[in-house]
Amino acid sequence: MKGRPIGSGLKLEERRRKAVAEALESDLPRAEIAKKYKVSRRGLYLWLSAYSRDKKKGLSSRPTPGAPRRLSSAQMKVLEELLLKGAKAAEVVTKIVRV
């Protein structure tokens, strides 16, 4: 797998925790567990290593790089609702120019 998988940092952290818990508690081969969680075997071993170094924070998500967002959570929710409804519902009028 190349690049960051799709999902929020919290969802990805939850995925790591589930995979590590399964690797530690089950008798399944690590390759099967890695395949189930769509990660390389090396990735699974890195997660296990991080967990063994620091059980509390070893699998935590790192902060997203870049400037902090300027919209509040409430504003983001309104924006998401408008985008899901579409431009006409939000009374946005544009001219489409085809070349």
C-alpha cells in the first residue's frame, strides 16, 4: 500500500490497535492479520514494536501537518451539508464555459 490510507487519524489509530490486539491474542499467522487489516507484514511488525515501546502512546495518531483550519466545527458541518445538497440547493449560480 502506498501513501496514507483513507480515514481520520482516530480511525487509523483504532485500526492499528485492533490489528495489534489480534496479533497478540490470536494464533493466526502475522501475514494473515496484516492482510486482513490491509497493511504490509513489515507495517504490522512496526506497529507491534511501537506498542511494545510505549503501550499508551505507541499507536497514537500524529497531528496532521499544516496550518490549523479556519472554520469551526459548526461551520464545517454547515459546509458539508451544503456541499452534499449541491450548488443549486445552496443557490450558487455559475456560468459554465466550455472550450
